[in-house]
Amino acid sequence: MKKGFAILIVLAMVGLLGWKVSQKVFVPQKGVARRGGTPAVAVEISPVRKSTIRDVGFFTGSLSPRSQFIVAPKIGGRLEKLMVNMGDQVQRGQQIALLDDEEYVQQVDQARAELEVARANLEQSRSALDIAKRELGRITALHGKNIVSEAELDAAEAEFTAQSAKHKVAQAQIAQKEAELKAAKVRLSYTKICVACEEGDGQWVVGERFVDEGSMLAPHASIVSVLDIGSLIAVVHVIERDYSKVKLGQEALVTTDAFPERSFYGKVVRVAPLLKETSREARVEIEIPNREDLLKPGMFVRVQIEFDRHDHATVVPLYALTKRKGVQGVFLADHTNRKAQFVAVTLGIMDGEWVEVISPSLSGSVVTLGQHLLEDGSPIELPAAKPAGPSKGEGDPGAAAQARRPAAPGT
């Protein structure tokens, strides 16, 4: 019992000693905190800059030919000859295929023979009409002398009228046979299949070939497709947020995986007047000159369209923005008093990691790290000035970190 009581006394003395030590250590520190006020917050800062900032939309899409169509025959028949193949260049009016024309040549010959018969009939009717006319004149003269009867005069007039009608029929048959001959020649011309592309400076090529020589073709069966690749159309789809920013004539920068080192330039030529309900997107077409014949229909492209540009704009890093009581703003760093001042701002264009401040006019530096711990007027601990040392990229960690930080737009 005495031993246990002694242990309790020792433990009580140790606890009392520990309490005394803690009072001496922590109470003075609390006093110091009360005397010194709110501790300073270590922050990082970035200067407010003047630069060019752009509002750019980024889209993806595919290339299409400026124009394309299918070459097909108007009549059926056996494909006797196909003069082009995939990739061949063609011109307006160029013959690219020939159908078996034997039947149509015979139709032309038959129509021509029928026309000759009609012309012979016309000569015969003209001769008969002349005879009837002279006979009518003779009978009329004799009737005036009371040599022939009234019945003979009526018969001569009837004969003349009949011959006049036959002559008109013969003339009509000539016109009919001439039309039939012309139709037969047109059908014969359909056996020669030509390119009927648009006028202009297009570069027309055969895109696909659908049949081979010897095939039996029905009317309007596809033979080849013809594409204009002198200029290509980049088709992209714009969401509702960007739709109002897209205007005709805007310039676009186009890149493709096929030529990663090259950039191509085009202009917006068509904007759909509606957005599809299923996707809430509108079709936008950008025409791209293809003088070097590098781009091909079907290529995947990335498109940048510059919606707006502000030169000499006041810009700050995007990560400098913060909110206090629902108001968006930035903390300006007061180097003299080492305090942070909250300033509400009106924003303009956002470009990557930079944002334009429209109002108020800013200068100096803004806090980019640690602002979540600040209030208006909070003390701050600014980064120490870097001593002169090795240049960027030669062992200076601060320089390396600054080099990795994104540059201001337009610089």
C-alpha cells in the first residue's frame, strides 16, 4: 500500500511540473500573437501587362470538295470504252466514256431516209399543185367564154384545193422527219459521255470509278464521280455559345495531321441559318485555297476562327481571379505597405491562361498564389528578390519555373 501511494505522489508531481513548463512555453507565444496582429500570408505575384489578346474559337471538322457530281449516261447500253480512271484530271466538255452506238447510228440512218422520202413527196405534191393551178386557170378562162360548164369549173377548183392540202401535208411531214432525225442524232450523241462541270478556275479530278468497260448500263447509272479540289471546304459545327460570333468573311487557320508543320488559311463562306435540335450545333463552311494540291477531301482538320482582337489590352493571369462576397476581382499587391487590396473588375476576352480587364484601370502586380487566404487589407509576404546568378536554364530554379509559366498573349 505504501509503495502504491508513493507512485501516485510521484505521478502527481510529474504532471504538475509538465503543466508549469507548458505555461512558460505557450502563454508568452500567445501574448506575442496578440501583440503582433494577423500573420502575413506568403503569396506569389505577377505584373499587370499590356498586350494583344484574342478571342479564338477552336473547332474540328472534315474537308469536302468545293463541288462534286456523278457522271451518268442518259440512255442505257453497253459501256464500250472508259477513257479516265481515278485521280485523272478532266475538263469541261471532255469525253470520258463511249457506249455501244450501233443501234443509234441505225436510227439516225433510218430517220435520214424517211426525211428523203418526205422531201420526194413534197416535190411530187408541188408538181401536182402546179398542174392543178394551171388547169384551174385554163378552166376559168374557158368558163368566161362560156365554153365549159359550171360543173367543170367546180371540179377544177376542188382539184386545186385538194392538191394545196396535200402540199401542206407534205411540208408538215418534212418538218416532222427533220425533228425525228434531230432526235435520233441527239440520242446518238448520248452515247458519247462528256463532263458537264461548271465554268471557272476549278481543278476537276475523277474521285471514284464505279464500272468497268463492257458493263451493261441502265439509264442514269453511275460511271465516275468528279470533284473540284482547286479549293476545299472545311465543314465544322459550332455550338450555340459561339454561333453569334461567327461572321461571313472571318479568317480561319486550318491544320491537319497529314501536314503537322504546315498551316492553311481560309475564310468563312457559309453559315447555316439554323441549329440542329439534336445537337444544338450549326454548320459552318470555310473555303480553303488548295493551289499546291496538298489537301484532299475527307481529311480531318482543326480550325481556329478569330472572333475578336484587342490590342494594348490590360491583361492578368486567369488564376489571379477570385471572388469575395460574390464579386469577382483580383488582389493588387501593395509593395510599400505589404498589403493586398481587393479590386472588383469587369472582364473582357479570355485567351488561354490570360484574361482582359476592361475596368478599372490596373497597374502594378496582382496576387496569383495564396489569394484564397486573403481579405481586403490583409498583410502579405512578398517573394524575395532573386539575386544575380546563373541565367535562365543554367541552374536557377526560379528562372526555370518562370520559363515554364505560360507567356502573356501577343508576346
